[in-house]
Amino acid sequence: MATGLREGMASIAQKGLIQPKEALSEINKKNNSLYIGIPKEISFQENRIALTPLSVALLVHNGHKVIIEAGAGVAANFCDNDYSEQGARITFNKKEVFEADIIVKIAPPTIEEIALMHKGQTLISALQMGELKVSYLKALLNKKINAICFENIRDEGNILSVVRSMSEIVGSTSILIAAEYLSNVTGGKGLMLGGFTGVPPTEIVILGAGTVGEYAARTAISLGAEVKVFDSSLYRLRRLQNNLGTRVFTSVMQPIVLEKAIITCDVVIGAIRALHGRSPCIVMEETVARMKPNSVVIDVSIDQGGCFETSKVTNHKDPVFRKHDVIHYCVPNIASRVPRTASYALTNIFTPILVDIGDMGGLMNVVWSKPGIREALYIYQGHLTSKDLAAMFNLPFKDIELLVAANQ
């Protein structure tokens, strides 16, 4: 148990001996009070927010202070009044937000926002390795920021918490998007996903049997569609079958079988992820050209380059384009289409971490005791602690375990 935590408990116990029972309920302030800042997202079409009003209420109840930039939650349909009623301070001054000890945001801070940060601050945000520049890292290193990449946070089951949550949302949402663009209103075939008496079901092909593929298949099956799942891994296909609890068509990436399935289906969802670099391009333009008119392609992997040769990045305001008379939906940030749901999912991960930082006497003790947080920490007190980033940009690397041990 951390020394600060022991001393805090001892102090509370001593107060309990001398206080009347009526006063005990008022003792909820902590020695390790945090000052948490939530800036407004300025990244293009980023509608999510890191903390919901009820999470703010929990943090305030635990003795922490929360400052939020005005309008930060509007895109996720949380108004400023929702936060102020739960104890947050609302400010129109972005500089005030960045004076907090801990900054929690979705998109990585810009160079201008990093300039507003102070030395020794803690940052919890995305890293977005595909768009990362060395100038960003050096700016954080010069400020000696403690930076946590939330995509790499793992829970007790060694699962990437944020990635898993967002993948579940994206998988289910991709099927709802497919249903929308199959309808006549958006120039589609005029089909419903479900199969009804005497009417054959819509055929959906899913490329990838990961979390996105699993939840896409789960949603499609529940709506009555006929589903076919392709993946290069038998293990992932077997896991998907077991998790779904029902039998669906599964196949390895056999070119002839895959092409036949794609040219006869109504919807293809590309959900193949790459561990490093670009996602593999699985479907060539010749195959897309042979698909039925007004079919729908949803490339969930577009943020890694896409797995269709015909894909190109779109956005939420102009989400689709047609090529070979096939509707293509290639928006990278699908979770921002349902930002309120996504924000609830994110706050369930961030809030316990913030509570732990306060209860355990600071970030150092949390990093020492929780491997899932330690692996997500890529800058610690001005040192780069990620081997991948150090190798990518040829920067000096320091082992986080040695750094933390040296400070114990």
C-alpha cells in the first residue's frame, strides 16, 4: 500500500475518533486532490468528449476539481449546464483549462495546445500513430509531460479497453449505416436488411473476424440478414463462431470463394486491421466493378488506408461516393457518428483511472501497480518510454520500469 494512502487512511481514522457521528458524512476530501481539465475538441468532426456529467459528479464527490471549456460537450449533446450542476467549473478561456494538472481529451493536442501546457502535466489522449510527427513528440518531451496513449490502455484481462469499446460501437453502427444506404431514400436498392416470409434476406459479407467484424455480424444476424465472414485466421473465425453462439458462414481468404461472395452480395464491410502500418488491400477494383448496382461498401479500415482498392477518405458531412455504381462509405471516425454513446463508453474507462490516480497518491503509484497503464505511458517526466516510437523517430529510449523504480 502506498505511503500517502496509508497516511490518508490513518488521518481519517483519527478524525473519526474525535468527531461526532453527524460529522463523519462530511469528511470526504482527499489529500491527493486532482485538478482535471477537459478542453473542447478542435479536431475535424471529433464529436466525443472524455467525461460525461455523471463521471464529473463522481470525481467531484471524491474531492477532485474539474474544469471544462464551454461547449466541450455540445457535439455529444451534453450542455454546459449539465456539467456545472455536477460541480464542474465552466470557462470560456482555453488557457485556464490547460492550467489543470491532468488534461483528458480525445484527439491528440495540437502544437498550439501543447504550448499552453505546463511542465510535469499529465496528458491522457489518443496518439494516432499514423499521423504522428516528430515535432509533436519533441514538444511534449520539452515540457516533460507524462503522456498516456489511451489506445494502448489494457484492463485486468489484458484487453485494449478503448479499442475494444470503440470497435464494438463501430461494428454495430456499420450495419445500421448499411441499412440506411440500402434504402431508396439515399439512392440505394430499396432493401431492408431483414428476411421476411417469402422474401430472401439481404446478403452481407464481412472481411475480418475481429471485434468490429464480430459486432457487425451480431447486429446483422439480429436484423435477419444472411452473413458471411472472411478472415485469414482460423483462430479468429472459431472465436467469432463461439462468441456469436450461432453458426454463420465463415471462410479463410480464399480468392475464388471471396470474389464470388462479394459480387453476389448486397453489402461488404471491410474490417481488417494491421498491427503495424497499412491495412492490407483485399478487394481489387475489378471485383468492385462486378458487384451488383447500388450495392454498399463500408470500409471501416479506411483510417489505416482501407482494404478496398476503390476506397478514398470521406467525412460525416459528405460520407459517400459512387464508383462503378457501387456506394462507398469511407468515414474514418465512425464512432463520432454516435458521440453520446461513444462518450459513455470512454468515460467508463477514464473515470476509474482518474479515481485511482487520486486514491493511490499520484500517477507514479498507478503506473507502478497497474501494467495496463504502464504500457500505455509513452512519455514519462521528459523521457520517451515507447520502444516503437523511439525506433520510428530515432529518439533516445528509457525503460519505464527502471524510471519508476528509481523514483520509488
